[in-house]
Amino acid sequence: MRGRTLLGIAIAVVIGGYLTTRFVSHGYFYFASYVILQYIMLATAWNILGGYTGYVNFGSAAFFAVGAYTSIVLIKAFKAYFIFLALAGGLASALLGLGIGYLTLRLRGVFFSIATLALAVVLQTAVINWEYVGGARGIYILRARSMPFFSSYTEFLFFMMVLFAVLSVAAAWWIENSWVGRGLAAIRDNEEAAECMGVPTLRLKLFATTVSGFIMGLAGAPFPYYVTYVEPSSAFNLDYAVNSLAMPMIGGTTSWLGPLVGAVLLGAAQQIATVTISSAWNLLIVGVVLVAFVILAPEGIVGLALRLARRKGG
Amino acid sequence: MKRTGRFWVRGWTLAAWLAAASLLSGAWAPAARAAEKPIKIGFGMALTGGLAANGKAALLSMQIWADDVNAKGGLLGRKVELVVYDDQTKPAAVPAIYTKLLDVDKVNFVVSGYGTNLIAPAMPIVMERGLVFMGLFGLAVNEKFQYKSYFQIMPSGPSPMTDWSRGFFDIAAKQTPKPTTVALVGADAEFAINAVSGARQNAKKMGLKIVYDKTYPPATVDYTPIVRAIKATNPDVVFVGSYPPDSVGMVQAAHEVGLKPKLFGGGMVGLQYAAFLARLGPKLNGIVNYDFWVPEPTLNFPGIEAFLKKYQAKAAQAGVDPLGHYLPPWSYAYLEVLGQAITATKSTDQKKVADYIRSHEFTTIVGKVKFGSNGEWATSRVLQVQFQGIKDSKIDQFHKPGKRIVVYPEAWKSGNIQYPYSSAK
């Protein structure tokens, strides 16, 4: 029943997303929402591995950029349709996740984190030296002026991001509520005990890295059309790594709702700060909020809300 | 209670008087021109992040322009107001900033932020709405977009990639003994790669033999191995395409290693900033590098001195480049062009203003400006400047002419080149 209610909400959000494009004509709304939706996807993806399984990924930017650059290759080589770009971007990142997971997840502890950190540097260097995708000088990707059923390409991008974000959150919800999620939670709490109880730890961890990679790639695939000029330092920007880690930490890492809440709040705060404070202060937002939450509410907003509700109830 | 009530009554009476007074003054004001809405010019600028030092200097000079214009009564009798957001040197922040400016703040005009990476993401938004768009130091941005209402104030010229270093190689061709070999080196990043690829074409055209052609990662710390490798090939000409930190590293390494080509420099960003001029001091002697404006008598355009005086007075407080010779005159000038077009057309209509800019010549503090069909300058005015006679690291010497001699193009030449490089060193 709960699942059905959520399915209803998900469908309503997607339909709402489309209807929004019919009634709202503000370009700013779409661009600002795009960024927040992108962070919802990144935070959700990060949380599947970092929150559920307890393996911290410092290289979200690399997965994001692989999605973006896969798109660029396909646009340049085949002028491929958007949906193929998105799927291919996701798959390329999923494969990357699987590969990096396979190489490092047999070991426990920080090895995976170190590998993801190195991955971002290695891939960025590779892209800098790959002339076909623009190399260090960057590449221009022109978006179409219009799109059938939408009054502009920006609206189309927004709608697709709504759809992808809903699918990502739904995937996280499914994982959390299935035997997979319970297996991942067992790994997070005590990997040896889980292994002894018959939890297929390596396979589950690989599943988590693959799904997480797929969603991050999916978030990165539309990026070339959003920004129209892609160069390595913007695609591999540290912001993606920091935000996709900070947002679930602030929202709460134990449920699918945490990254969603964290991404909406922090993403919106950053967007507002950009157009209001206009100074170096807005760079501090993520850091200060993150430190405050780690100290005051280590379970994030969702954890804090549950604790308060429990206290009130009992 | 009673006292409170009396206070309220008095408050209302006062409010009524005030309202009446304001109504009366409104009625008597002659058509209230000053109350007309200001002309808003919006842009994103790098006020934090990698390009912040230049972005802040640009913003300061733009504010000086707005003050100058407003002191003369504004544009079309309306005050000018700048609406600026910090793009944090992040291209991903640009689309939201420009749509906010246009949809929420309802600015009349938008101009670009500083640098190719931050201009390009605004282009599709500007194009969708058919807006006039003045660009500030983007290299060949319009090559892909081919947008006819885009105008770039940086004087790269109609073929930005090759025009950038053409002067450097023209100088080389005129010298005796004529150089025969060239080393090309540049950072692995947007501008440097473009500068080196233009230099490569120019070198080939001139018939120079390329003996070294490599890039280095932007985060390089030690430049001596690179310079040693260049020295081993014994080139006559060394062309460098570099960003500020690497420009300093390259110059220092060249001195350490004893690199002595006949011509050295080309596309080194940073050698125009006060901080680096002071840091390198006499080590700069002999280097021939690009620039856009230096305080030489041939470039003493009307208004530039007055502008620099105002800028330099405010620079220390704003914490920006104290000389302000590199970017600030241009960020003033690109608004000057826009302002002059608005005044001449007596309109804020985008198409009318764009058409006017496309078809007219403008007199600005950086000289006469005329745009070509692709929105770049109709003819290139990339200067090649040689550092001469620098004896110490004091910044004052750079305020005056004589230290950065314009050796190219002929039209703006202010002195002769000291050749080869080692004789000026």
C-alpha cells in the first residue's frame, strides 16, 4: 500500500513536471530547478553506496563527467537522440562503477574511497589529452532551438531531469525496501558478520556501485546541453563531489528521503545565495551547514525529524 | 492606554501630512524624469574562484563607468544601474544567473562576464531572446555560435586564433639574423592551447622549423625540466602560451637554466599584472609578449588617463590590481560601446542597438573600436610589447612610459626592439 501511494506520488510529480512546462515561462525557474534536480540524482546515487552500504565515494565528479563526455562523443559521432545519450551516459558510468568496484571492493575499508579519489584525477587527465572531445580547450555543444511538445529545449531538459530524478529516487526506495537494501545495511553495520550469515557481500557491493554509477552518469549526460560549453575543469568540478556527499549527510543517510531533502534544501540555498549574497560567503554555506549537522544532528534532517516525532509520541 | 491612543492619533496625523506633501511634490515635479525607471545592465562576474582577481577589477571599472554616465545625467535621461551576480568562475552557474537577470530582475541589457568559459554558457540564452551581447575577453566564442548580435571587446581580430600571435612571428621574420627554428610550449588548458595552435600555424607559414612542440599540465610547479628540454633543442624562437602562475614559473626557470633564444615570449598571460611585474622585475627585460594597452605615448587615447586615475584611487580599497592596465580599460570600454549605441539610437530596442554597433565605429578609452562581421574587431590590435630597461621591482616605474615598448603593429609602435633577447636581458 505504501509502495502504491509513493508510486502515485511519483507519477503525479512527473505529470506535474510536464504541466509546469505548460504554465511557467520563466527560464530562470528551469535552470535553477535543473541544478537542484541534478543534485537530487547525485545525492541519491551517492547515498546508495555511501549511506546504505557505508562505502564513501569521493569521485562523484568523475562518474558525472563520464556521463557528460559519453554524451559529447555520441553527439559528435552520431548526433544521437537525447534518450540514447542519457542511457549511454548512465551505462558508461555504471560500467566504470562496476570496474572500480571489482578492483577495490574485495578489500574493505578506505581503499574504495582512495580509488575513487584517484579515479577523478586520472580521468580528468585523460580527457584533457583527448582532442576528439575538445581536450583541454573544451567543446561547444549547441542545443536545438525547439523541441516537439515543449516550447523550448530548456523546458524539455527540465522535464527529463524531473523524470530521471523520480526514477532515481524510486530506485533508491526499492533498494532500501528490498532484500538488497537489507543486505547492504548488513554490510554497513558489520561486513564480516554479514558474510558469515550468507549475505553475498561482494555481489551486493558491486550491484550498489553499478547502480550508483548509472544514476550519476544519467545526471551528467544532459550536462553538455545545459551548459553548452564543456571543458574538463567544469565537468570534473569538485562541487559535484562535495555536494553529492554533503547533501545526504545533511538530509540523512539512512533513507531515500534524506538525500532528497538534503539536495532540495542545500541546492536551493546555493541557488538563492548565488543571486543574493554575491560574495565569497556563499562558498561557506556547504561547509558550515555540513559541520553543523555532523555535530548537532549526525542522522541528518530526516533522522532528527524522526527522533523528535518519537519523543513527542512517547 | 490613553497615552498610547493619543500617540496613535498623532502618528496618523503625521502620516496624513506626509502623504499629502508627497502627493503635492509629485504633482509639481516636471514629468518626474528622474523617477523614470533606470536602465538596468545585468551580468555575472567572477568575484570568487579562479578568475576573481580580474573579475573584481573589471567590476570596479564597470562601476566607474556607471558613475561617470550617471554624473552626466544617465542614458536617455534615465539612470544606469548595474545588476551583478557572482558566477564564482563556474560555467554551470551562468545559465541560471542570466535567466534570473532577464526573467526576474528584468534588466534591459546583459553583457558578459570575464573569460571564454563564462561567456559561452550565456550565449544560447542570449540568442534565444535575440539580445545584443557585449563580450569581455573570450577567445573565438562566436566561431561556433555565429550570432550576429555578439561583439567582443578584446581586440584579437577577425581570426582570433592566429591573429593573437601573428605580430610575434612578424617581428621574428623581420630580424637579422633571421630565426630558423621555433619551440612551442603551452599549458594544457583552453586559452593556452588555442594560443599555441595559432602560433603553430603562424610558424609554419613563416617557414620556421618546429623543434619542440609540447604542452604541460596546468598544475605544474617546477618548470625547470620543461625549460631544460627546450634549451636542449636550441631554438631561435620560444613561444609560450601560459596562465599567470606558469608565466612566472617559465620566466624564472628560463633565467635559472640560462635559456637564450633570439626571441622569447608571445602569449604569456599574467605579465600584464602589477603583482607579477613587481615580482619578476628585471627578469622581464627582453621578453616580447602580447598586451592590449600599455602607457606608451602612441596609445594615449582621450579619457584613458582620467579613467586610470579614478581606478587607481579606488583599487587599493577594492583589493584589485593597482595598475589596472590589462582588463579594466576594456571592461569600461565594452560598456562605453553599449552606452554610446543606446544614446545614438535613442532606444533600448535590442535589434536597433545591435545594428548600430555592427555598423558604426566607436570612440572609447581604448581607442577607436570597429567590429567585423563575426563580432570580433574588424582588424586585430593585439600588441607585442617588449620589456626594456627594468632595473628593480618597484611598481611605480610601470605607471610611466618606457618600460613596456610597443614593437608591433607599426601603427602603434613606440620604440625599437632589442634583438636578440640576450642583448636586452
